[in-house]
Amino acid sequence: MSTTPTIAPDAVAVRSPEVSDGVRLWEIARDTDVLDLNSSYAYVLWCEDYADTTVVATIDNHVVGFVTGYQRPQSPDTVMVWQVAVDDSFRGLGIARTMLQGLMDKAEARGLTTMTTTISPDNEASQALFASFAESRDMTITRRDLFAPNDFPDAHQPEDLYTIAPRS
């Protein structure tokens, strides 16, 4: 039986990824058994090409989580969150929200003001994470339909678009 470790809040560091982190991102994504797993090459490439819009969480210099994102071409003030994952041994400690905070801090420093992500309707944990994140930053969160199951070539859940933006 595994137990959730107890860590001090300042034990988690959030930083930009390095190419050498790509393997670890792939391992964490694979081990979730929930995320759509991309090729190992995709995670290495992500750490190279999208380091400005991606963060990793480390404890004692060991990567324990990541948020991959990119700047939306059609909405240059927006960071799109692609995947959020935390190593199973470190879930439930607020690391995902800490990483979202770090990513949004980086995004705002670059002039980005809005965050979007897609979440399947049955993923209540992710919905709660992003709602909590929006509330903690005093931002609004809205949802709209984005991709239907028949938009995918396999048995994929629909994906709803969540937008987190400054209050008007």
C-alpha cells in the first residue's frame, strides 16, 4: 500500500523544462493511465520548442509533474494548457495547482492574460482544479463545447473548452 508523502510547500520548485526532462514527462504521462500518451519524441520536442509555455515541478531536483502548454496562434494573448500530470506518488499535495500558478506567472510576464484548456465532461478532478485555480487568481472561468466524439478517429470522449480570463 502506498502512502502520500508529506512535503513542505517550499519543497516544490516550478521551472521551465529542459530537453533532458522529456523522458520523465513521457513516463509520468504514461503512468497516469488517463492522459492521451504522445510519443516520447513529442515530449522531448515539447521541452525544446515550448519551454516558454511549459513548466515542470521538482522535489529535490527530481521532476514530479508537468504542465505542457503553447501560445495559441489565433489568440496570441492566450496560453493553451495541453496536459497536466503529477507523478502518482505526489498527487493530492496541490502540485498541479502550483504548476498552473507558475505557468500563468510566466505567461503574464510575456503579456499573455488568458488560459484555456480542454477537459472531458467526466473529468471532475480537472474541472475542480481549473475552477480552483481561476478562483485563486480572481479570474473568470467559462465552458463551451469544443470537440464531439465523432471529431476523433477512436473512442474518445468529447472535449469542452475552458477559458480562464481576467474579470472585465
